[in-house]
Amino acid sequence: MAKFNKKVFFYYFCRIFSALAIAALFVLPLGMTQINLTDSESISRLLFPYSVAFIRDSDFYAPVLQGFFYSIYFLPVTFVLLVTSVFVKKIPHKLLYAFVLGSLTIYLFCGISCLIICANTSVWFAKLPILVYCTFGFALLSHLTLSILGIINVRLNNPQYTEYKLLRQDEIKKSREKKVNDKKTSLKTKLTLIIIGTIIIILFSFMVLILRRYQNLITETLTEAGRTTAEQTAAIYETAEGKYEKILYFFNQQKKSNEYADTPFERIDIIISSENAQVFLETLNDETKLPPFDVFAYTTGSPSKIPAEEKTLSTEQALDYIKRYQTGAYRKTPIYNSNGTCKFVYPVTLSRKAGSKLVGFSIVTYQEAVLMKPFFQTKVAVFALSAVFFYLTVILSIFLSDYIANPLLYLRSNVRKTSNSLSTLLSGRGKIASDTIQFEDTIHTRDEIKDLSTEIGDMVSLIRGMVPYISFSTLKNADNDVKRSVNRELCFLFTDIRGFTTLCEGRAPKEIVSLLNHYLDLETEIILKNGGDIDKFVGDEMMAFFAGPRKEYNACKAAMEIRAAMKEQQEHSKESGDDFIQMGIGINTGNVTFGSVGSKTRMDFTSIGDTVNLAARLEGANKAYGSKAIITEAVYDKLNESFVCRELDFIRVKGKTEPVRIYEILQLKSKSAEKLTEIKTLFEFGLHFYRNKNWDKSEAYFTQCYKKYNDLPSKVFIERIRHFKLDPPPAKWDGVFEMKVK
């Protein structure tokens, strides 16, 4: 007797079950045709997969989708293949899997298409047989199961993934032995959740936005149509002076055109008063006594089928309709009733000398389901397509997370094996030999992860080469502290917010911090964008540095962008009536000591030297000159005339004996306006005569620059000249100005 093979039995069982399931899906109902909203006695019929491609019903037929519906006949092909596989063993499992998954995908696509095309009211879902829900749910669950099994199969067939799982199980086992909580969210899970979460937010925002806008649009459009019909009916009555023949002709025309309308009304009624009351719209108010509106004069419907209460209007109803007319509310929304209808009402009047005489009301009645049918179908389509997109996103996000995370996980596994060998070596449990440290590069991607794996391999090779020359004691007690400094050529940029103290007066500390962070964030973003880095923040002051061959250019470009950003902030503050700030900038370049500075317990990696101190002094010098951004001659010489700069002065800062020539950067040369060139020319002519003690000519140039452009540095020199006219400088005066403050 042959031995029972559970695996073979399982394979055959799955094939037979799949064949029966595919056959059942092909013969069981897939959906249902639309419900006729204007005829309550009509009956919707069920749609079956084997016949759905041949339906030519105007409510169902969609030429674009018709070709896709023919793909439903892929199901019987799959059924035949599954039955054949029971007898023919050579048919590959992957082919069967692909056919079954493809058949389920096609079935779900056709089912969702039927839903989008046919679901025209919520009643459609209530009348849909439970069998349709069950078959569709079964197909969806089967599709999801097969997709997950496919992902698992792909993972298990990857030897690297299997090795990673074994390593992970070993780590968990060791953590349990050490009684350490090793519960953590994996990178794959995080990626999957992030992708799915992002898609959910996007889909939800999209659905809300689209549906809200479409609902407003369709409501406005249909309200306009219903209101216009009510107004037109009232106008016809007024024009015909109530004559039966003309009004009847209009009603017959409306009834015929309604048969072909996308959103047909239920009926149009005119209800008038039996009394000849002299009530005029122009003089009507809350105290006006209205006559009874008890004559059901005209209708496009069947009078015998209209409820008696809808053939007359109560005084309260008439007053409500008049108020809606007077306030204009009738233009915006219809009147919704509890019986599922909505009405557009307009007063019927006759023109008289005393005004518009109220004789009744024209009423256009719609079934609410008919009126909102386009929006309901759009809502169904949006929800259905969003659900499909979300489902596909869940499946694809798992593949995507595997594609992104697996190389990292495999790299981690390889590094962990190397780390374990190093740990064994450093713990004294292993032999100190180069061949004990190995790194296996199993990454085959062509990206940064592969580069990282290669770099790690090179690093391990370097360590492996060093091991024979290092004692075990050195390896075990290696000092990882970095306590050294180096000399570097760097360019420094200091900024300080002017008037920040005044700006903070009367503000809460939390608001001050938020305000300060806002401005510092703007500066930081610009510094980093131009290749710089932030050394430190001191209150409202910032210290940044730039390295590289274009460090001076990048620093000055960042300074110009900071000024532009501050100017934009000033304009916003002026518009809102808030206080605004100004910015002072100082830039210097040179050699500094760069390294760790501090105590044994607290270190800071920073720069020190005269270059740094002078940059800080220049930032403060802006206050004395009324300038915005000052640079040293060392920076100016490196710019190669790429910026419009003017020589500002020759100064000796506090604490220094050697004077320095300083410049103000005005703008990038490529962006400079003619105005800046004239400011530079006038100012430098004035500075030339100033240093030659030609006070009159110097004052003339500075005065012209100040009056024409409100140039504050020119005003500073005008005041100096007036001082020197009264108290001239020494005969051997070299033009140096002493800065008395920092």
C-alpha cells in the first residue's frame, strides 16, 4: 500500500478547491443594474459574469469599459488549466498561481466597475443580494491571501533573508537569556506604515477635497436649474394672466423635455388662492394677513396620485416661502422634506398698478435621490477607486519596503557577523589573528547601500591588516577621545539682530523664543544652503563659518540672501503693523585654531583666533556706520569683483593696534542696480577727499549721497567732517578711525 503523502494531497486539494472557486465566481451574480429612481415599480436585474460583457443597457453600457469586461472569460480558462493540472503534473506551480491571481484580479475589477456604473442610490446597496457581498468578499480575501503568500514565498526563497531571520532569532534568544527587552519596530514595518499612512492622508484629503467641491458644484448647478424652472413657471403664469391654454401648453412642453433630462423633476405645480385678496409683495410684512392657497391649479403630474396635503398650502408654509423669497434663501438651497423630496418655490404674481399682486406659488418638486444622483455616483466612484488604490498601496508598500530595507537588513546581518567576531576577539575568547575578522559582501544593488557595504569591507580589511601589529591590551583599552586641534583657513560670518531688546519688551518669554527661533531659522537655512555651517548661537547673535576655495564668495552670497530675507520680513511686519528688526553682518577670513576646547567634563569643538574676533567686531561696527554688512580687505581681495562693494573706512578696532580696511558689500554684481553703483561712486569720491582733508568737497559728495539715497554711512562722515572742521586732526593723520566700543 502506497504511503500517504500530505504534501501531495495538499497540492491537489488546493488545485481542486481553486477550480471550484473560480467556477463559482463565474456563475454567481456579480452585481445589479441601476435602480430606476423615477419609477418605483421597476425591478433591477442581477448581473452575471458570463453575460456582463454583452449587456447593452444604456444605464450600464460604457464603451471604454466594455473591452475590459471581455477579460472576465479568463476565469473559465483558469478553470480548465486547474482541472488539467490535476492530471498533468508538469504544469508549473508558478503558472497556476499567476493564472488564479490574475483571474481574481479581473473578477474584482469587473465587480468594482459594476459598482461604479450601477450604484446610483443607497437603496441599491440595500437591495443587492447578500450572495453578491459574499462572493465579492470571498474573492477579495482570496486575492489578499494569495498576494501575502506570494510575498512570503519570495522572501523564503531568498537565502540572505533566511540567514537574517536566523540571526534575528539568535539575537532575541540572547536578549531573553540576559533578560533584556529587545522589542523594537523593524525598519520594514516603519517603512510600510509610513508609506501606508502617507497614502491614507493623501487619499483622505483627496476624497474630502474632491467630494466637497463636487457637492458644492452639483448643488449650485441643480439649485440654479430648479430655481430657474420655478421662476419661469411663475413668469409664464404672470404673462398669460392665468389663462388656461397658454399655461397648459407650457406645462406640456416641460413634461416632454423632462423625459430626456439627466435629473428629471417629479412634477411642477401651481397652487393659487380661491380668494381675490389684494396682497402685494412690495408691502407684505409679518402683520399682513395672507389668503388661503387652496386651489391646485396646474401640475405636470397625475393629480390622483398626489397626496391631498401637497395640493394646498397652509398660512405658515406660505409665510415661510415669502420669507425665503425676500431674504434670497430660495436662490441657495431647496426646501427638503421628510418624504425624500425637495422643492423649489417661487411666488406667482400678477402685475398691477399697486405692485405685484400675490396669487399663489409655483412649486418644482424633485426626488432628492434623483437630484443628488450624479453626486452619489461620483462619491461611490471616489470611494471605490480610493479603496482599490489603498489596497494596491498596501501590497506594493510591502514589496517596496522589502526592496528598500532588505539590502540594509542584509548589510546589518553581515556587519553583525563581523561585530561578533570582533567582540569574541576583544573579550579574549578568540584567537588574535587576521583571519578571525571577516566581512562578507552580499549586497548586489547599485546604490549607496552597495557603496556602504564596500566601504565597510575596506574598513574591515584595514582592521584585519592592523590586528597582527596591535597587542590585545591596546585593542581592549583603546582611547576613543579626540583631544587635538588643527590650524585651518576659514571664513567667518557673524550676525546680530538690531533692536531685538526693544522688540522683546512687553512680550511673553515663549513668544520671544518663538520669534528669535524664526529669524535664526531663516539665517541658518541660508547659511547651510550656501555651504556654510553654524558654529554657535549666542542669544540673538549667530556665528557661522565657511570652508573651501570659494568660502569668501559663499559667505558674502549668504549675507546678501540674509539681508533679502530680512527685508521681506520687514515688509510683512509693516503690513501687519508689527515691530520689525534689522540685521548687522560682519565677515572675515583667515587662519584659525580649530578643535576641541573646554574642560575635561565639557568640550566644545570650535574656532579661536584673531580672525574670529575681528569678524565679531565688524558685525558690531555696523551700528556705528549705519551699514548692513561689513567685510575685511582680506575678504574683498578674494571676491574678484563678483560683488558691488564700497570701501567704508580704515579703522582700528578695540583691543587691536593694527588698522584694517573695511568694505560694505552692497549686492551681487549680476543683480546690482544702477543706484548702487552711483552710491559706491559718490561715497568713494567723498572718502577720497576726506582722507586728503578736503572737507568741503568731501562733504559735498557725502551730502549728495545722503540726500539722494538716504545713505546712513554718508551721514556718519558728514558729522565727522563737521567735527574736523572745528577740531582738525593732526598733521600726520593717516585717516584711521578708532573704534572705542566692541
